[in-house]
Amino acid sequence: MSQIFILSPLNQFEVVSLIGLNAPILGHLNITITNLVLYSCLILLIVVALHLYGNNDYKLIPSKWSIVFESSFASLSSMVREQIGLSSEIYFPFIYSLFFFVLIGNLISNVPYSFAVTASGVVCLGLSFTIFIGVTLLALSIHGIKFFSFFIPSGTPLALVPLLVLIELVSYIARAGSLGIRLFANIVAGHTLLKILSTFLYKLFSGSLIVAVLTLIPFAIFIGLIGLEVAVSLIQAFVLTLLVCSYLKDAIQLH
């Protein structure tokens, strides 16, 4: 049980084994359930449960949750349609699922002593590289060899083609890590800042009565930073899905 309840807030970035099974099968088989797996499954269950709870198929008057999800659906659908165009309906389920997975993961990570799934390099880079490979395969399946014209801007002088191709190629490959690194850096930076400030405030509150009273002012600022971190959770989920839509648009239209 000591591994389930994290002892330090910064330990929410550490992947630990909860349940493991070692069996002498196929040489040596090791099956392990980590906190990363546990919280990923928890996020999936929360997303599904919230949508089932907000289902309004059999109700005349929509509930608050129904209005929230319908508004989210309309906003995301509008964004995907504006970014991708006519074929947006094909990719909308993926964008919608990605948004809520990242959003719920970000919000759960704000709970003290929880595990931050979206602050895990494995998850963030895994998502980023998977999306990058999928977008590249999509572009190749649609355009074939014409896809490589994406790396040569129109009107480029022949002498500059090798240099620009190299620059465009590096820029394109950088997409493989940019999505994950952006999400990882923002979540880790925000949580680390809150950890440092909370430790400092705890020491101040543990001092004399006068110091504790004066600490109420920076504590109010700290509460505001917590609200800001919650807002960052929403913003980062939206930015991630917006960039994915942009990458899909480039793959479809070669812009």
C-alpha cells in the first residue's frame, strides 16, 4: 500500500510497480502493473463514465453535464471543421477522444499525491510519435510520391533546393517530439512550481504566529496559481488537439 499513496508530490512523476508477476514462461516472463497503467485505465473509465452520465437520450430537459458535453462537442467540431475542412468528420472521433484523455489526465494530475500521466515522458512522447507516424502514413496514402513535394516550397531556386529540403525535413521530423515535449514541459513545470511554493509556505506556517498570519498573503497568491494550473490543464489539451488538426490538414492538403 505504501507504493499506491505517493509520499512526496514530486513522486507523481515517477513510474513505480504496483503488482508484478514473474513466471518461468518463454524464458522469463515479467508482467507488471504500474501506476501509469492504473491511472491510464482510471482516466479511460472517468471519460466513459462522464459521457454515460451526461447522456441525454431519454431526458426531455438536458442536465448540466449534458450541456457541458454538447458545448464541448460543438466547439471541438467547429475547430476540426475549420482546420481540416470537408473531411473533418472522419478524424473528429480521434480528436475528441484525444482531447478528453489529455484533459482528464491533466486535471487528475492536479490532485495532490496523484500520478501525473501527462507528465510522463513515455506517454507524451508515445502520443507524439504515434500521431506523427499516423499523419505521415496518411499523407503517403493520399498523395503517394507527391508527398515529398511538401519539403520543397514552390518557387524555390534550384540552387537552394538541397538546403531548403534539409531545413524542411528537420522541421517536419521535429513534429515527432514537439507535441509531447510541449505538454510534458508545461505540466512538469507547473507542478514543480506548486511543490516548491507549497513546501516553502508550509515552513512559514510552521513558524511563529506573526509569520503565519503574514503568510496568508502569499498563500492567497498560491491559491491563484492552483487555479491557473487548472486553466493550463484545459489550455494544453486544446493546444495539443489544435496542433494535431493542423498536422492533419498539412497531410491532407500538403500545405
